[in-house]
Amino acid sequence: MIMSQSAQSDIYRPIIEQIADAIIYSDSEGIIRVWNAAAMEIFGYTKDEAIGQSLDLIIPERLRAAHWAGFNRAMERGMTQHAGRATVTRSLTRDGGSIFVEMSFAVVTDGDGKAMGSVAMARDVTKRHRAEQLLRGRTVTPTHEQ
């Protein structure tokens, strides 16, 4: 079956909303523009609370400088250094908690190759990460670390 252009673009909204992983799109300035239902579940912010906010909303303060350096590099280059590989990092939740998320990132470009923003796909891997640390004999940091 061949879909029209408008039907193809209409299908993206329910896909983004129904996927089990968080989908977060920010513009080239790092302002959240897309926040799906899974992002609400993982991070605790509603769409109204997240959309229009800086990505700092979910980035621990101690990681922000490194995040923004990498983000700005990716916007300039039109690609991330991770090249689609998922990475585990810390993130903040609405209640002030700290979780581990596995995230993959991509730079979204226009038809001319200019960076329009960044999309991240994330899942909460806190339980798995803590279990792995315990197996290795490492101490696990408290849930409400910031």
C-alpha cells in the first residue's frame, strides 16, 4: 500500500505517542518541542510542563556543562559523537530524583543538511544499572542525588 505524503506525516504522531521509550525533540537552542507519553512516565513532567523548557529540566547540574558542549558541537557538525550508539547517563525527575537512563541521540537536519535540533530516545534503566553495580560490588548512590 502506498500512502500519500499527508498520510505518512499523520502516522508519525501516534507512533511517537505510543512507543514505550521516551521521545524528546529539542530545537537547535535546546528547547524541548516534542515530549511523548513515555517521557511523561519516565521523567514525571507533563507535556505542558516540559514543552518550551530547556533540556536542563532533566539534566543534573553537574552534567550540564559537558552536555551543552556536546550538544553545541553536534549542532555545528550535524551529527553526534555517539553515532547512534546508546549511552547510559544520569537524569533528573520532576520529584528531584536521580535516575539512570539509556539514551540514543540524533541530530535532525533539514533538506540542506543544517541542524534543526536533536532527538533523544530514552528508557529508564535504573533498576538494571543498580543491579549490575551490586553484582560488581560497587556502592550505589542515593535516589535523590543531584
